[in-house]
Amino acid sequence: MNDSAVKHIPVLAETLAEQISLPPDGAMVDATIGHGSHSLLFGQTLGPEGAIIGLDVDKNAIRRAHFTLKKLVCKVTLLNCNFSEISEQVHKEGIERVDFILADLGISSSQLADENVGLSFQADMPLDMRIDKRLKTTAADIVNKTDEKSLADLIYKFGQDRASRRIARFIVRHRQSRPITTTGQLAEIVCEALRRPKQKCKSRIHAATRTFQALRIAVNKELENLEKLLVLAPGLLKENGHIAVISFHSLEDRLVKNNFKQNEKEGIYRLITKKPIVPTRQEIERNRRARSAKLRIAQRQ
């Protein structure tokens, strides 16, 4: 898939710019650099003494961000690593503390369209789901090798699907005759389990969405890595520095909400957003994938 064929629209970018301003010599970490759109917005306010450190597990994202940010006058460092390594990577660059940490936890349109990643049931792709190809376990490994109870527990825990036991039972039954190797196969099995074999988008959410979410979270260790980022962030932020996290489902948002509240209780953070900021109707009309986004911001005391 040609990257240029997939238009990326940053979520809540204008809202972020209204809430946070950086000094000309400021330093920020974009923990999920993606296409670089959010960093471009803030980088345009930074001078030659300013710095952006962009992290991403997706090598293609690093390449795209390099193209997006190449004209900025501030120092730009792009690193192919997980944001769970944020402290180590920032300190390697000779920076002790930063003014701003941003994490946009959404999956980009280009990642969904990339057959090498295998995240989408909109097309029949290899069932992989590793955004970071250095990871060993694929979604196909989990689907074909995990016992039925553990598979049901995984779908329930990370996908919050109340039909998880039935879905797991159908997956196990199907894999006995042949391995499940593509996203199309898996989506059909889930729809069959929920007695919706012909379903496309008759309801607001496709029948397979929660199962796919659960597998993606498990494969990429998303919640585990987010917890590490949230624990490390206070030690990296300057006094009055900000952390902003854009989440896209309740499991992520709950982690962020609880972490921010605990840090507020301990006098480490001041909450800028008592409740999450969500996109306007106009933004959702421009970018349908923004509809589930929630932005939380905290300031280091």
C-alpha cells in the first residue's frame, strides 16, 4: 500500500494546540510519532534551540514523520522504539527533562490499510497484527495455539465481548480442520459465532471488532507498555510540563484516568482536564475515526 494513498488526519490537533504552548527552546517527546502531524503543529512554534524526540515501533511511521518534519528549524530525532523505553531514549539524547509528552494511542489509517500488518477485516490480509515486527508472536499464533479458555479470557479482557466463550469455541472448532491464517477467515468465524455470517456494517460496530481489538492489544502488549509510559512520565517532565494522552477505547482511557488521578492525589500532577476532551461533531464529520477519541491532559507540579 502506497502511504500517499492513505490520507492521515491527526485527531484533536487544534484542541491540543489551544491547551498547550511550548517555549521556543522547549523539548517535547512525541511517544507515537505516526505521520508526524501533531509534532509538526508544535514544532512550528519551536526555534533552533528547541527539540522534538519522536518514538514509534513502526519503521514506516519513522520514514513518514521524517518527511513531514524535515523543514522544521528545531532539532528532530526520530527513534524506532517502544514508548515503554521513553526515559532511556530521552536520556541517551542528552536531555534530562522535557516540557511536553504526547501519546496518541490510535492506529493510523495507513496501518489499517497495510497488508503486511494485518489489522483489518475490511480486506483479507495475513493474520499478523504486529505493528513492531521485532515482536515474535502474531495474532495467528494466538488464535491457532491458545487453549479455548485462555482465548475466551483474552477476548473478554481486552475486547470486552460478552460472547467471548462462544467466539473462542468457534475459533477452536474451525482451527481443527485448517489453520486460521487471514483476517477474513477470522472475521467470518466471529460473525458465524454471533449468528451474523453475512453481516457487514448493519450495526454501528462490526461483529469482529472486539475480537480484533483484543488480539491487537495482546500481540502488541499495548496496555502493558502504556502502564510503563505512565509510570515513567513524571520523572521526565519539567516543573509545569504537560503530558497529554489521546486514547481510543475504555481500557486505555481507564489506565490514563487512574494514573492521572493517583498522581494528582500525591501532588505530582495537576489535572488540566477533569473530564476527557472529545472531538466536536464537525471533527467527527471530517474524520470518522476520531469519534471514539478521548484526550486527557495533566501538568507536572
